[in-house]
Amino acid sequence: MSSKPETGSTINNPVIPGFHPDPSICRAGADYYVACSSFEYFPGVPIFHSRDLAHWTQIGNALDRPSQLSLPPDAPSSGGIYAPTLRYRDGRFWLIVTNVSGDGNLLFTATDPAGPWSEPIRLPGVQGIDPDLAWDDDGNCWCTTAGVGQIRIDPHTGETFGAQRRIWSGTPGAKAPEAPHLYRIGDYWYLLIAEGGTERCHGVSIARGRTPTGPFEPCPANPILTHRGTDLPIQNTGHADLVQAPDGSWWMVLLGVRPHGGSPGWHVLGRETFLVPVDWVDGWPVVGELSSVMPAPSWPLQPHAVVPGRDDFDMSELAPYWISLRHRPPEDCTTKERPGWLTLHARGESLDDTDVTFVGRRQQHLSCRVRAVVDVTEGRGGLAVRLDEQHHYDIEASADEVQVRARIGPLNAVVASRPAPPGPVVLRIEVAAVQTVNDARTGPDTVSIGIEEPDGTFVELTSLDGRYLSTEVGGGFTGRVIGMFASAGSAHFDWFEYEPLDR
């Protein structure tokens, strides 16, 4: 990674673009850390670091060992790891998550948020998803979950005390009270929740009480943040967490989406992490305007690390932004078999299979170009734009043929093909966001797929409508991931390049 000086006076939202939902934030001294949901992907729970709240660098994944993250090969897409809470207390970082496809609620600790993180402490007595951790002045640890239920726990052993009890139901008539976070601020305990569902009606509400167990008085201005019923470019705003800066100012991280195209609007990158300032008026938080460009905080913005667009696979271990489906057995994914190459050995036969060998990175820009060199003299493999097993576009090479396949729900077809050129082949995918909506049915982007000639000329085999790889079509909680796969034998990749093309 390289450092890039920051000269502007604004923050660009989202601060963590791409499929990085359910952000939870904590501060340790001058350092901020964020954890996000990872669902069916391994390693799980990406961890980000920042010194200025504006620029974030991924420093690792909390769950990077099979003993920490156990997902069965048939775990459904949008299953797996939900909604972490990340906290810092007594020189230690605490992370609590739900594995909805296996072990339920789990707690991990670390002295360094970059890892390693501990083995899981299981919490069989904690029911519900979206668990939160908060400590009172007596050292009692309270775990609050979606619903909104609460129980006291021993975070060192996982033991629970008493029965789990409902402490607030959110706004009457608003569905899905979830993502609770409990804070002691001044004379009150504040209970922040998301409600309305994680779609267009998503919002953030808050209540306060004199004790961590309530009773809780709802804020008269609830929801304190929502974009429901608006035509603002950022939608589905919710699942928030609060943090106080060293200068006393308050900030909120939250998820949102950026729909594009005509009606109803399609978002393809998943739910992303946004930042917004918070003021306090009469004992209640007042959330500032959330937009794609915001005034910078009062402190100087820091030089920030830029994730390299190209990986030549010269390192013995993959960078933390690379993710795979459900697990990543080292015998099926290695840079050590052929030095300077990533070797993938096939398990499943295609991206339709839950156990396919796949290594990808989140699409983080509305327009981008992805290129990779693949040697398939020992099998078949290629590049894919993936939403889930039923929604993906692939370009696959074998020794004889290059073909493009589109999977859209029950439809599964080869949409283009051509003879394979000799030797390793450069595969290329270009995603172009729409700039003008001439028809209400205009999709969000186009996905052009083909190969490169030795002189760099792009030979486009097909161009496909991107709406079919969107959450509005495919459903679920994730976003696009673009990466490499093996479908038979072995596929060797010399390099992979991701280039943003956003205007």
C-alpha cells in the first residue's frame, strides 16, 4: 500500500465503499476501528482502521481460522456472519457476532485489532441476532439483541445470568427493531436501534433511561435518521453506531445504499458504510445531513493507504481484502505451488455450486475494470461477477474455448463463446454505471465481458444488463464480489487487476 496525502476539506461518502454493511465502531486513543458483517464469505468480519474517520484501511479479518468461523459447505448465501459489535475496554478489543448458519452468538477478544483474535466464546444463553456489549459502572456486562432483548453475561466464559427480557420494542408500527447499541452518555443510558427493515424504509431511532435495563423513553424526534420517502441518492439508511472523538465531537457510522438506473432503482454494491456528524440538543442526538460529500471534521485529514489495484501474487499469504465462499482450504488455494501465481484447484463445477473454489474482492466502485491472466492448461477457470449462486456472470477459459455464462435465477445459459487463444489468456470485465436515464426501466449499469489481445485490444464477447446482479433482483444482504474461480482441474492466475473507472 502507498500513502496519499489529503488536501481537501471534505469527506467523501461512503467512507468504506462496497459490500461493507452493519458497521460497528470503537475508538482506542487516537485510533478508530470498524468491523462489518461478512455473511457467507471467509475470512469473516473485516476490520478497518482510521485516524481521521474519513479514510479507512483494512488491517485484517477477525475470523480468519476455521476454528473461529465454521460454515457448512451448503450454508446459504446471505447466511453466515451477521452484525458484529466492536468495543474497546481495559486495553482489550471485544467483538460479538452471530453465526446464523452454525454456532449462534459468539464472542472474541484481541489485544491488537489486526489480530490474532481469540478462539470463540460461545453464548448459548443469548437468543437473537445483532448482539451488543455494554458495561455498567459495577462491571456488569449487558448483551442486547434484536427484538430488543437483553441479558447479563460473563464475557470471559459466556455464562448468562437470569432470563433474557424485552426492554424496548421501538417505534409502534415500525417493523424489525434490530441492531441495538447501548451507551452511557452523561446521566443517561441511550439505546440506539435500527427499524423499518433494511430496505427503503430503514431508519435509526433512539431511547434513553436512567439504568442500562430501562425503562426507556423514546426520543420525540424518532426516527433521528431516515431517507425513506425521499429521492436522495443514498437510501436504506440505518444500522448505526456512535463514537466520540477526542475533541468531544460525536459521529455516527451507518449503512446505506446507492441505487442507480430507473424505477425502482437498483443497488449492486451492497450496503456500504457511511459517516455523518452528530450534535446533542436537550439530551438527544441530532444527526447532521448525510450526503456523498460532507465537510471534514475539525482536525487535519491524515495521509491514507491506498489499496493496490494489482496483485501479482508474490506474497505467501493473500491480502486481507481477498475473500472466498464459506471456507478456503489451503490445498485448494495457494500461491506456493507455482511461485508468483495463484493456483486454484476445483471443487464445485461452477459458480452455481456452494462449494466452488473462488477468490474475489468486493466491487467498490460503480464503474470499474477487472483483468486477470489465467493459465488453464490443467483445467478450466476464469473470472466472475457474483451476487450469489443464482445470480452471476462468468467468463471461463479452457484449453479449447472461452465462453461467457449468465446465471439469472432459473435461467442458466452460455451467451457467447470463441476459440481460446494459445497460451495464458487475459480475461476482462468492465462495469459501466449508467450516466443518463432515458427510460424508467433503465438498469443501473452494464457488464461487458471479453478477452484482451496481446496488444491490449479489448475483444468484447457480450454486454449484459447489470440489474440482474442487484439486490432488488436477487435479494439477500450482500453485494457484488468480482474474482477468480476454478471449475475443473487447476487454474493458475499470474495477476489480477482492479481499476476504478468512476467519473
